[in-house]
Amino acid sequence: MKRSITTLALVWMATALCMAGTHVTVRVSGINADSLLVDNAPLSGNEQLPGIQLAFHENTATYQVDNTVLAVSQVVVTGKKGERHRLLALLVPGHEAELIVNGATGTFTYSGDELYGRLAHAQQVVAPYEARMQELNDIYRTETARPGVNADSIGETLTALAQSITNEEIAAVTGYINANPDEDGSAYLLQYIDYSDSEEGLALLRSNVALLSEHVRGGDLAPLVDYLLKGADKEEARLLQQKNVADGKPAIDFTLKDLQGKDFTLSSLRGKWVVIDFWGSWCIWCIRGIPSMKDTYNKYKASGKLEFVSVACRDTDAKWRAAVQKHALPWVNVFNPQGDGDITGLYAIQGFPTKVIVDPQGNIYKTVVGEDPEFYSIIDEVMSR
């Protein structure tokens, strides 16, 4: 009898092990698929999930991810003619997923077991709006590629249209959640409620989470809901801190290590105009802006009235040093560590590059997000005083 019980236990353990992780099948139509590159990351915890690279066979590829928690799979599909599509898919441990990829549009729908079937149903709620957003992206790329076209004007027009589509999508999402609080698809759709830079969006997300049934809140997609709520808490804290670094507020003092490993303190430059440049060696627009920054710095360097302080963010020490050397940055350069000591939260930084202009009295004069010509106009104006 003991032998039988042991045998049954081994069979159960083997079955449980087989069910661990997520089995994924990718099927592509519309193009002749060549290769698949996959990067996987858990939504929580420190689980290490290796990347995957494999070839398609008759436009189909399969892979197994040994995740024990909900994870995200970044899937890059490359066609034989150079087509390239990047997709993001949820990996639910213990389930089988199929990603049905439209190679012509670069979109995908879920299929697979019962859970993924429910997610596919939820996808249909947002599919029309996502398709319209893709159309706007295509229009922008096409129009801005034409010579002599005012990209800013086109961007403003399309941004207004995109906001209208987003509002419609959120209305459809919240309508579905209200009608289907006991469906896993409702938890899935929460990610389409945009709360970035919006107190209204934060409230909307939380009110819709509150509608979900206990079954869904404790189900397979509970980690996704928790992830979104944690993100909302961080964004709320950022918005509160943003009020403390508004124009006219005192610039928050900080101390970071420079290239020589010595402490640099912001307040040591009191009496000068200071530009705090939040950047990273990985940031394309940061790098593109360096020539213009150099021109402006060199233009006013001799006056002694202006100093730049570049704060490297989300970088490694080695990559930061290599980038400073490669681009020959002539001003103060300091390293912002990740985790303890990170000052991006102090300044409510949301995007890169962000330039905070501080006046000689140590107050914030203006914050400019992105590589924006407005920054250079402001510097010219204050330097002419």
C-alpha cells in the first residue's frame, strides 16, 4: 500500500512540474516568418527567466517559459523580408497560450486554453481602438517623412485625435468591467486605463479595481492587478512631489558622486544659473540633444553665469563613464544610483531627457521635458538679462 501511495505522489509531482510555467505557441500569418526572439520578465519578485531565440517552422514556433509567477513576454517576430514586429504578452503559469500574429499589421490575439480564450474575448473590446491608434502612428511616420513637412503641426493634430480615441477606449473598458466584474478579462483590461500624470485616471483605475469580484481578485491575474495598483501608488506619490518642484519652488539640494568619485552638491553652484540635465546613455533623444547642448554651453561658458549638471539615470557606472568620454561632455557629470540615493523621485522625473533650470537664488525657473527647442530659447533669454 505504501508503494502505491508513493507512486501516486510521484505521478502527482511530475504532473505539477509539467504544469509549471507557460507553454507558448506563436502562429504568424501575412508574412513569411523567419525567427523569434523572446525576453521574459516577472511582474514581481526576482525570478530569473532566460531569453529565447528560435526559428519558425511553417510560420509556427513554440517555447516554454518556466515562470512560477505572472510574467510578461516581449516577443519579436522577424520575417524573411526583414519585417519586424514587437509584441507584449502575459504569461500565466500553468496555462497554454497561443499568440495569433497578423504579420501585416503587427498585432496579435490570444488563443489557447480556457483562460487565454477569455483574454481573447477581452482583447476584442479594445481591438478597434488599438487599430485606429496604429493608423495614426502610420500616418505620422508617412507624413513626417515627406520633405518640408511641419512635424510639430502634424504631431499636435494627431495627438488630439489620439486622445479622443483613448477616451473612447477607456469608456469601452470601464463599461465592460462594470458589466463583467467576475471575468478574468476585466482584470486584463485594467491595463488600458491610463493613469499617467492624471489624478482622474488614478481614481478611475482604483474604482474599477474595487468592482472586481473576489474570484477575480484572487485569481490567475491577481498579480497584474497588484502590479497596476503599485504603479498607481508610485504615480500618485510622483504627482504629489511634482507640486514640490513646480516653477518658483526651491530646487531640492542633492549630493552625488562625480567622475572622480568626489561628492558634488547642487547648492555649491548657488549664484549661477544651473541646468540639471536628467539623461542616460541609453536614451536616444538625450544623445541627439548633446550637440545643441554643447553649442549652448560653449556660447555662455565664458560668462561664468551658467553651469550644466548632467545626472546619469538608469545607467551602470561603466556605461555612464563610457558615454561621457565618447561624447566629450565638458560640464559637471554625476551618477544617480538606482535604489537608495536615486534623486529622480525628488524631482518627479517622468521622462528623459528632462532639464530643470534653476535660477541664481536656487529656485526652479522652468522644467523642460524632452529634447525641446524651447529649452534653448529660455537659456538665451535668461542669459541676455
